[in-house]
Amino acid sequence: MKLFEYEGKQLFKAYDIPVANGWLAANYPNDLNKPVIAKAQVLTGGRGKQGGIIAVNDIKSLASALKTIYEKTFNGEMATDIYIEEQIDFTKEFYLSIIIDRNLKSPLLIVSYEGGVNIEEVPHDKLLKIPINPLLGLQSYMINKISTLLMIAPEKVEGIVSNLWNLFKMEQASLVEINPLFLTKDGDLIAGDAKIIVDEAADTPTNVNLLPRKVNSFEQNISNLGAVGVEMDGDISIVTSGAGLGLATLDLVRSKDGTARALIDLGGHVIHDVNLARELIVELKKLGSKKFYFNFYFQVAECSTLAEAIAKELGGTHYPVVVRLKGKKEKIARQLLSEYSNVYVTDSLEDACISISKGVCENGHYC
Amino acid sequence: MAIIVNEKSKILIQGITGSVGKGFAKRMLVYHSPLVAGVTPNKGGQFVHGVPVYNSVEEAVYKEYADTSLIIVPPKLVEQAALEAIDAGIKTIVVYSEGVPIHDSMRLVQYANLHRVNLFGPNSAGVVSPGKANVSDIDDSILRQGKIGVVSRSGTLTYEIVEILKKQQIGISTIVCLGGDPIVGVHQRDILELFEQDEDTDAVIYIGEIGGTDEVTVAETLKGMNKPVFAYIAGQYAPKNKRMGHAGAIINNENESASRKRELLELSGAKVVKVVTELEGLLKNYFNSQKV
């Protein structure tokens, strides 16, 4: 789950990472007349370049800045709220982050002498990438390397880096990023921004006041059923018994000129429960699917469960349905579906993909 | 000899008393996979289909000489189960459980590497050498012993490969499913190297998918291989920046796309198909040319 800056800053405070004083727009104290910076709370990146961050010198200009931000969209996303922070008087901007590196299979600490910019554009000699073994954690030699790069005393660096590491570890983050990291005249380090992604398989962060989220309700509803759904803009709802099979099925359908409305990976729960499977089909109907394509190959679950849900929700309707099934109890599953003329059952992957994409015109099946 | 598991393996199921664990145990017994024990804390002394259950992995290793563990426990218990297995001296581990927190995965993958343990998964469909040992969810009834090695991230897509091979009566030496998570233990490269050295394997089928940059390393390994490799990368039409079912299957940049990966593998000498069903024709041609 991606966190808004406002949420990330709460975590920073909880882990003693210095941040500027800040308020959500509604909570901004009316008697405070200071130079502040108003920042759109959006989950998409690059809000600064799209006019989502406005610096103002007094409270009079703040109202119009807020209005400007609320009227904008950022990569199509409207601001959920606006976070207002006191301006920091800084002499330098750095960059600091911890990510998970898939190839190293470990956390990777990234530090740049240049911050406030796109990190991919920073020259290599101004950048440090330090893998942190998750079994050993942060080491003092790493602090020394960072201190040398940033030309700041190790004591100053240690506090913020070790607190960021603790946050990363304890909150089970897959990304924590501070860009920019301000250096003040007094030599202190203050986090200008907070970008945090926490693992969805782990527990959600406690003690954080979360902003409301405008989620894609279809994908959320599917996720609530225990499956994974991806919405697309074509005609066919493709439901498969696994993620890899789903990708392969999508490739095949598209290669036969079919288009997908949604791709569902059933996962482990739905396939054992007729009612959950029926709810899932209802969600796909609500999405405006024109055709249904079920492709399942079960080694552990039973084909008949899903077949029953298909029969009840789609049997005898106007929807063209193609079912390719194999595995446990496939005979019973076939029998369940055989009486409906709008449902075409096959055990061939190729046949199924052609049928759903081009239509079937034989034996009373749909065209 | 096949790779990773064979008739001499001594298999242990951690979580054997759960419903899925019981199902695996039953199938292993029916098809004579060398299952020797199960482990569920506090259930030691019980039997599952006649297989002894122990309280700890250490006990199962001591009494039954278990050397291969299949872990089927709830996702948040996986880390402890795997660490216990590694500390008890188990050298091959399949983590079948799905939804393991990524920080847990990082720690256990690093710990397995330190102890030179082959760890498959999390979220792996397992490893099977047909006719010898089956530590996977693929049903033995559709498997046939032979000379083709299969390495894949995905379990469900592997069933399709098995189907294609079955139709053409082509047998399999070993199938290895690495797991669909972003962080998994054993790398494709290691499996390709094992297949290259294995005298029971003549050719290899490689199944990849979008996300990550594993194929960069795989391409390097392929250049050093003499055995033919047939490959498919799933997700050619997947939209960008969307997680496609597998937590690992997401295109973050162009290098993680199916077309870039396909190109890398082709340049290294693999025969790469665009859709999975094309493997059928490719394999047919290969086997016909072998007969001549």
C-alpha cells in the first residue's frame, strides 16, 4: 500500500526522523502567518512538475494556492487533501532511500549528494548504493561511507539513516524515500518529502491517521473476495486458475484479436466456495463484460465448484461463455454446463481462445 | 539422475496435519514418492495416512533422515518453519504457501543461501522428477518420465506445459517451479546449469514472465549451454505498472517487459515462442529432427 506524504510524515515523527511542522488544510491555524509550502496529497508521482507544490509567503496567498491545487489533477488524480508545512531554510538538498532489490534479494540503501531531482539523472560519482543484509542490518561502515559522500559528520548522518532503517524494517516497507533531504544552515538534516510503500501481505501500519482512498472499486471488490483482478478496456472477462496461466491466456486471446475487459486470477480461496465464485461473476457483470472466458486447470481444487457457479450465474443468459476446464472432477463439471447453449466447453486451450475471440457457430453455440 | 529430487530423497511435510498437507501426503503415498515424515508442533505421535508426525524438524531428521521439506503452513508462519528446517540440516526446501510477507522472504532466502540450501518459493508449485519423487502440486497421473527439463516461475502455466508434453508423449526429467513472488530463493540460472550437467536431460523448456530482470542473467547462462532451450515469456499484452496476479509480475520499466526478455533469450540462442501453444509445434519439429 502506497502512503500519502501526510501519512508518511506521521511515521517519520514516530521514528524520530525530523520533519517540518505541518497541518492538513482544514487544521491550519488561522493565526499563523509564516512562509509555508502547500502540497497536494496524491498517490501519483511527479506532483511538483504538475503544479502540486506551491510556496507562499503569507496567509493571504495561502487560500488562493489551495484553490489552485484543488482545481488541478495530477496524472488524472485529484488531490485528496493538501498538506501545509512551514518552509525550511536550507543550504543543500540530498536524497536518501531504502528499496527492496529483487536481484540482490535484499534491501538497498541509496544516497545521493544531489536531491530534489529525479534520482535516475544523478551522475554515478554522486550516488551510493549499499546493499543491507536483512539478517545483519545497518552497519557503521555504511554510515561512514554516507558521511564521506555528503561531507557531513557521521553523528549527524547516523541518526536519520538508522531511524529510517528501523522504520523500513518495523513497518515492513518495500520503499521509503526522502527526496529532498534538507541540510539546514545549522547543519541539521530534515525530511522534505516522505514516500512510503508498505507490504500488503504484512500488517497495515498502526498509529497512523489514514486519508480516505479513492480506489478502483472493481479491483478492490475482487481483492475482498480473495482473488486478484485487473481491469482493462476490452470485451472479454478472462478468469483463470492462476497468475501465470492468466498471463498466457491473455497473450493467446490477444493474438487471436480478442480484447480483455478484465483478467482474474482466482487464487486459493474462491475456487473452494460456490458463493464466492458467484459473487465474483456478479462483479464482472457489473463491470460491463460482453463475454466470459473461464480457463481453469485444477490439481488440488475441484472443477465442479466453479462450474456450478458458472451454471447458476451465466447458464441460459445472453452472454457468450467459453469454459476450458481440466483436472479434478472435470466430468461432473462438464455435465453441469452441458445443458446451456450459450456455454461452450472444451478442454483445448487453443480452441477455447479462438472460440472466445472469434465466436463459435456450430452445434447451437453462439456466434 | 534427474535434478533436485529423486527416488533417494527423504521427504518431510511441514504442516502435514492441515487439509492441504494431508492431500499432498495421500498423493505421495499413492504414487510412491519417498515421503518419510510430517511435522506439526504439538501433534507429534499422530499419524497421517500412516506417516509419522513429529513435533520438530530436528526430530524428523534424527528419526527418519528427512532431507527435503515441503512447507504448507499459513503465510505468517512460513519464516519460522523454514528457519527451523534449515537449522535442522534440511538441504532442499519447497515453500508452497502463498502471501508470505516480503521482509520474511528476504530473511529466509538470505539464510538459506548462507547454509547452501536450495529454497524454492515462497509461492512455488514445487519440484517433481516424474516416477522418482514429487514435491509439487502437479498430479502424478499426468506426468511421464523422460528427457525434458522444465523450469518456470508459475505453477498453473507449468500444467499447460505438462499438457503439451503429454499430448506428444514426451517425458520429463524434472520440473522446477521457482515461485511467483518478487523475492524467491533459487534462481533460474542455477537450474539451467543443473539441467546442462544432468545426463537424464536432453533439452529444456524455460517459462518466464514479465517483471524483474532475471532474464539478463539467464541469457548469459544460455550462452554457455549446449542443450537446446525452448522458451516462452508470459505477459506480452499485460498493461504497465499493474500487478498481474503474481506479486512479482509487474512491468516497472521497459527492461521488464515480455518483448525485451524475449529478445534477450533469442540473442542467446534460445528458441522463443510468442504464445504458449506454439511450443507444441516447436517441440514436434525438434523431436522429428532428432529421430532422423
